Amino acid sequence: MESKRNNLEINADILRVAQGGALKTHIVYGANLNFEVVKGYLERLIGSGLLRHDPPRYYATEKGVMYLTRFNSLVRCM
């Protein structure tokens, strides 16, 4: 049985989907979350400067892309 994803993995999934700009629906399906759960993550990522909302799309910021790059590097080392 696979373990649940942690917050770092979910953040990375959202940022990966939003790299080129994504609607909330695309993020929900791409990150395999529901609308209620994704709402909280989007708020936290925007508040942290990792994601920006330019309605109707969400975009990974430069800081968000850096997070994603470092996250992927750490995963490869494991």
C-alpha cells in the first residue's frame, strides 16, 4: 500500500501543473486534489510567494520554480 503524499509533494505537484499557467480546474485534476483542499494550498502558496494568481490562471513564480527544482533534486537523491 502506498503512503499518502505529504505537503511538500502536494506543493510540488501544484507548482508543476502551474508552471505554464493553469486554471484551478486543471490544478485540481493535475494534482489529484478536490476543490476544497486545493483552495487552502493555493492560498498558502500565494502567501509564500511561490504562486501568483492572474485571473483566471495561476502561475508558478520564479521562487516557485526554484522550489520545484530543489524538490526534484532532493527526490532524485533519495
